[in-house]
Amino acid sequence: VTCYTVDGVFSQELMRLRQRDEERVDVRMLLGAKQAASPSCATQKSALFVLKKWGVKIRVRRPAASTCAAAHRKSWMFDHALLVVGSGNATYNSMGNCAEDALVTRSAAALDMWSADFAVKWEMAREVNEDELQAPKTPKYLL
């Protein structure tokens, strides 16, 4: 997953997926460093905290030294079989209130190209530590 912002609604869905089949579900999330440090979504840090507790691997990167550089892409790959690339953030607001677009493909060439690009960016990124996130005001059973 590469995303610009994420909220509690999206993180709960990922937690349900991991809970169903924890051994097979490997979730790696790549975010822009600037947006991760100072998110535009009020619940992002707590959502990431919960995801990290549930074993989601989270890394951040800054694509360039420019002050306005941002990792802004939004893409999801599932089982190296389905690729979704679009404008929508992983938030309730984006999916429920905004007009977003997405391209969905099963093209082997597109999957291979995205996977290779993600692997390079993943290696360039640094892991997010729990102390960078904030514990949510969430019932403990979700943690």
C-alpha cells in the first residue's frame, strides 16, 4: 500500500483482514514522511499506531529535498494479482464524500512494474517507530 493519509475506518478494515488470516496477510504501508509527521487527517497517527500494533509494517520516505516534495500516490496491490491506483486517500472522507478515480488492473506487466518500484522505494524508506505515533483513545481489545 502507498498512501497519502489514512484514518481509523481504513485501519479497522485492515485489522479485520489481518485477524482473519494473520499468517498469510502481510501488509506493508509506505507514506510520505512530511504527511506522516504532520498529517492532515486528525486520526492518522492513532490509526497508524493501531496498525503497527497489529503487525503492519510502516515506513516513510521523502521523495526529494524540496520543501514541497510529497509522496502523494495512492496504490494498493493484493497478492501480486490485483493493482488499484487512484486519487483516493485511505479515509472515510475520501471514499464516502469525495469524487475519486481509480484504475484497476490484473496486467502482469503493470503488477511487476509497480512491485519493483515499490521494492525500491521501500528500501529507501525508514521504519516508523511507535513513539512517533500516538496511542488512540480506543478500547484495548482493538490493540
